[in-house]
Amino acid sequence: MARICFRCKRPLRPQEEQRTEKVVTHGLCARCTLHLADDLPSEVRDRLNDITEPVLVLDSRGVVRTANASGQKLLGKNLVDIEGHPGGEVFGCAFANLPKGCGRTDYCRTCAIRNLVMDTLAHGRGYTNVPAFQNIETPHGNRIMRFNVSTEKIDHQILLRIDDVTERATA
């Protein structure tokens, strides 16, 4: 899979310049991030909407800074319900509303999405298309959902792309 900057179209990893792969995914290179930093968040929001996949930007505490239009549509929420809220609340995690809150319950230690985001933040290592099962509150009751997610560190923030979502089949 080739990964390119959605803004300047340069490969995010130099070795990918030599590849001729059909599948292309998008992120944001450090140069473009610095350029956009002065205009955060409106310019970033506009540029994120150029990415067709659902994307969220999280800060170092796991709080969602913004999401693109595709992310808002997938989550069924607008920016008011997304920006400034912990990731678990934005995703609809069934445990986010417990007394300790998102990121501080015993369940959070095993949250695959949270662990990927925090590892990417701590080590700068991005992940691609990783399955993560989450207990999500829906209007029809709690459901176990499988999210395939990818992460990339941009300065002190994480770009979280949702590659796929399916409900786990019950036996």
C-alpha cells in the first residue's frame, strides 16, 4: 500500500517512491503539517475533507481535535459532538460514560484503538489497517463492532483513519 500526503502528494515514506502499487492511502507529511499549523483548525478541516476515508485528529490525551466530513458521517455526529471530546465518547464506547470516564476505566487498558493511538504518539510508529473490537452503544443496544484503523503521528497529534467498520457476527 502506498501512503502519500493528501496535500502535496509526496510519499510519506521515501522507500515508497520506488513502489508502483495500486492501493493508495493518505496522511499528512510533516512539511504540510507545519504549513497548516498556523491555520488550525479551519484549514486543517478543509484539507482533511480532501481525504475520502473517515479521519479523526486526536491530541496527546486521546481527545478528538477534529474530524473530516467522512468521519462525521460514519460516526453520525457533527463537529460540535466530536471536537474536544474523548475518543471513546466520540466512538460511542459503552464504557466511556462510566464514573471514571473515557481513558480512566479498567476497560480502557485493553482498548485496542486507544492503545494504538498512545503507542503511535509515544514511539512515532504508525499502524495500518489494524483490527480493533469495541463495545459500542447504539440505539438498538450495545454491539461489538470491528474497526480496522490506521494511525500516523503528526507533530504531537495522531491522525486516526477508520479503514472499515463491521458488526461482529454473533454465534
